[in-house]
Amino acid sequence: MKKLKSTRSFIEPIIDLEGKQEPYEIIYADPRDEEIHLQILKKVQLNAQMARWFLDLEYNQLLWSDGIYEMLEIDSKKSGASYDTFLEVVHPKDRYIKETAQKALLDTKKPIEITYRLQMKDGRIKWINEICNTDLDQQGNPTKFYGIIQDITRYKQSEEKFIQKEEGYKTLIDSLPTGIAIYQNKKITSVNPAGICILGAKAANELIGKPVIRFVNPDSIKNFKKKISEATNGIAGSTFEEKLIRLDGSTFEAEIIPIQTIFDGNPAVQIIVNDITERKRTEQALIRSEAKYRLLNINLSDVVWTINTKGVITYVSPFVENLLGCTAEIAIKTIVSKFITPASVMSCLIELEEMNSIIKSGRKMEPKKIILELIGKDETNKWIEVTSDGIYDSANGFVGISGICQDITQKIKEKQILNENKVLRNRELQLNELIATKDKFFSIIAHDLRSPFNSIIGFLELLQTQYDDFNDSEKKDYIKLIAENANTTLNLLENLLVWAKSQTGRISYQPVNQKLIPIVYSVKETFNSALKLKRITLNTLISDDIVIFADTNMLITIFQNLIGNAIKYSNQGGTILITVQKKQDQIEIIVADNGIGMTTETKTKLFRIGEQVSIPGTVNEKGSGLGLILCKDFVERHNGSIYVESEPNKGSHFTIRIPQI
């Protein structure tokens, strides 16, 4: 390649921000060299995501490099260099920046640097940095505008991420309960909210600019300066404790950690401060506690002890005499099993076996509790609660067990009394329930069964003695009444027998997975006559795929009683709706009617065996309340629940929920 007439590159006059006039091209001796250099220059600009433009004011001609087409993402074959084309891609909110700069070039005649956004067709945003300049003639009039634009999107994104991280770091510092201050030039230059609070200020400006030693106890200033100096000089600082002074003059114990850092581009020390006043008080209290430890061992009712690996007592506190009936001197060197019952010895052996297993595995014992029975000298044994832990030597070897014994004899007695009382209360409740069951049983036999039979016998006697006095229509009416009473009595008798079996535990519970629709439809058919008689519509809303895990016979009994009650308390032309749906892990069954409903007082008595609930139906149908008690019993056998919602003259909704496995 031949020697160049000028050693300046093409880009130099373009980025010359001082406005000096320079040649705009390189003159090469060999045209092939020029082509090679132009290709290299083009590649360099593309790699740097830079492009150039040139506007000749004399000929009003605008020229672009290929890089601008790439930045604007437009086809150079379809669009030529045009200010309007460029401006269309500039973000609408930033176009004034470009237009203002264009005008400023004419006014100021000095280099201008601007930053603005491009908005791509797909909504993406690009950030552009542009440097514009002007060439002037001898009279100072502009002859050419030229500039360089560079895609700085990556730098902007990095800058935003850095700002987000910086803001996140600042938020973290501000939210910490630990005081953090920046120390520069012997003064506080920054402090977080916790630091403001710890030093007794209301705002940061009360602390910023003040010397750090203002807050240090005069007796500790020398040591404090030494620690801060070490951190300033890059020596790894260690945590130290000093007494600091708040703005109001009060003092507090502080834990201080100085760390060398950079703040606003300058060396600084970050001082971390924790108020440890409460911790120091606790430590002092512990020291005082240790001083009283032996005195407490003597005076407390709890007994402190240690035994070796062979089960021999090696130490015991003086109060042991109240437990064992012998002095500590006699108890020491005695095997533990001498003082406890055989059953407690067995409990100890089981615990020792578990301890050996833990020790062999290389693990350390965790504190354990065990209740033992002591052999009393006066044939009155005592109970103790023993809390034990392992003892280890300097080589981490297991050498024995230490612990505390507490006399819990009185607690055991009280617990036994409470358990006995609980058993008695449960038996009393069971007895009351049995009495109520018996009373209910005899009430049904004496009244609810006897009355229907009296009616049946009365109608039969009437037909028998006056048969010829009645016409066929009257005879049919009497026979119909006899049949209705007989069916009611039979239904009651069946419920009574089922209930009696349930109470004596003779009904087996045999749940299976089954569909509900066949059961509901079969029960519905048994009530067809009653439904027609009262012109009641019974609708069902049950999905064919609903399967329930339940006892078939119990389900039938539940539906018979709920549907029978709904018919009984519905008015002529009423409606009954049965809905079944899945709710999470339960099957919900609702039997709803629009009949006479019931009061709140009646609702509270429905499922209680000792209450008398016998409300006549809308056509004076009889009932005992036994059916609902039976329903509740069977639902609870399925670990389910049953409840009712009802208001007078607004009908009743009985809801059953049975969990599914």
C-alpha cells in the first residue's frame, strides 16, 4: 500500500467538537487502498453501532451511512435519506429534542450533543446519542451540517439496571434495623433511618456534617480513632464495643463495625452501629445468676444430679434428702436403681438403650424428659419428672448424664383426680343419654304407637258394628283412613326398630362406592301416592357421575325420613327439590321444601333425643321426631354433618355433608 498524503482518518473531522475546519476525505495514492480502508471504516462503525450523516446546505443534499438504515430498521432500497423519514422513527415525545437541536445548529454554530429515543414498529425502544456540528464559510455562515449517531440502548439498559440495584441497595440499607453511617473527612456524610433513631435525632440533617467523635464517650475517643484509622488504611477492622452518646446526652452501649468503602467516588468508612444496651443488661443478669447458682441448688425444691456411664450417682444437690430420705453424701456413689421402682428401672433401661444408640451413631444427646416413681420410706411412693442431658469430656467423649429432678407427686395426684372426675362426667352423660333414650323409647311405644292403633281399632269396630249403615263411598273412606294409619304406624315401627338396633350397636356400617341417583329414585317411588295425594312436585338435581362412599341401607333410611318430612310439612301443590353436588372433598345433599317451616326454638330441639318435637303435618299427619334423630346418627357414622335452615312459612332446607375418601 502506498504512502497516504494525509494521516488523518475520515472520522476525525466529524468528531472534532471544537469546530475546526478539516478535510472531509482521505486522499489515497492507490484507489484499491481507498476501497479497503472504506470497508474497514464501515465495519468499525457498524461494530460500534455508530453511523454518520452529512447535510450540504448549498445543494440541500442529505447523505446517510448504511448504519442509519440499520438503526432505523428501514430498507435503504425503498427509502432514501430524508429528515422526515428519520423524524418519523423518533419517539413522539422526543421529537422536540431533535427539532430544537436542528435549529440550535443555525443559532449557536457550535457542536451540540443530544440523547433521544427511537420507537420501532413493534414498540421496542432504542436510545440514540448524537453529536452534531457545523462548517462555516469565511463570512461565518453555515455551509454544512454533519453528525454522528450511536445506538446506546445497551448502555442505557445497563444504566437503568445499575440505578435499580443502587435504589434496591439504598432501600435495603434504609429498612435495616441496624444503624449505618458514612464517615468521610472526620464527619458524617450519610446515615440511614435506623442510625438517625439510634443516635437520638429526628432527621438526617441533625447528624450530617457533625464529627463522629461528638457521639463517642470521651474516655473511649482514643480507642475509637484507632479502630476507624485502621479501617481507613485498609486494615481489616474487627467488631468492638464502646459507649456512645445520643444528641440528648443519654448514653448507650454500642457494637461497632468499621468497614472501608467508597462513597460518591471518594474513600470513606462505613460504620455499622447496633444498640446492645439490652443485651449487656442480660449478660450482667446472667453473671449475677451464676453467682447465685449454688445457693439456688441448695434452696430450690428441684434436685440437680449427675451419674456416670454405669448408673452411679456422682453428684446430687443437698435438697435430695426431701426426695430420697437420705443425705447427699449417702446418695453419692449409690446406683440409681436402688431408689426407684422396678417399672421405673425398666423405663430407665429403655432410655439408656436409646442413648447408647445415639452415642454409637456419633450424634449428641438432646435433652429428654422421663417420669419415674421413687420408693418411699413410709410406703408412700413419690413421682419425679427427670430432665436429663449428656455430659462430654474435652475430647467430645460421652462420660455421663446430668439433669434436674422435680417432685411432681402432687401434680400426679391432681391429674389422677381430674381423670377420675372426667370418667365420672362421661359416665354421667352416658347415663343421662341412656335415660333419655329409654324415656323416648317408652314415649313412642306409649303414645306414638298406641294412638294410631287406637284409631285403626276404632275405625274397624265402627265398620264391624255399623257396616250395613254405611254406603260404599263411606266404607272406602274408612278403609282408606285405616290404611293410612297402618302405613304411618308401620313406618314409625320400622324407624323405631332401626333406631333400637342403632342404639345397641347391632347395625353394621358397610360403606361402598355407589351412585346416588338410583337410591334417590327408588326412595322417591315409595312416596308416589303421598305426592299425588297432596299434588306435590318432587324435583331432583343430581349429576349422573356423582359417586358417594356410604352405607346403602343408611342412605335409604336418611332419604326416606327427609323426603317423608318434606311431604308431611308441604302444602297442597307444594314443591320439593333434592340437589346433590361435590364441594371440594365432600358430597353435599340438600332436601328443600317450601312448606310451613319452623321456629328457631323448634330447630334447636330437632336432633336432640331428650326433646319432644312432634309437629302435625299440613293435613294433620303424625310424627315422633325419631326420624331426624336417626338421620343424624347415620350421618355422623359417616363422619358427616347435618343441619337445617328454616323460617316459619318459608319452608325448610336440610343439608348433609359427607366427606369422600
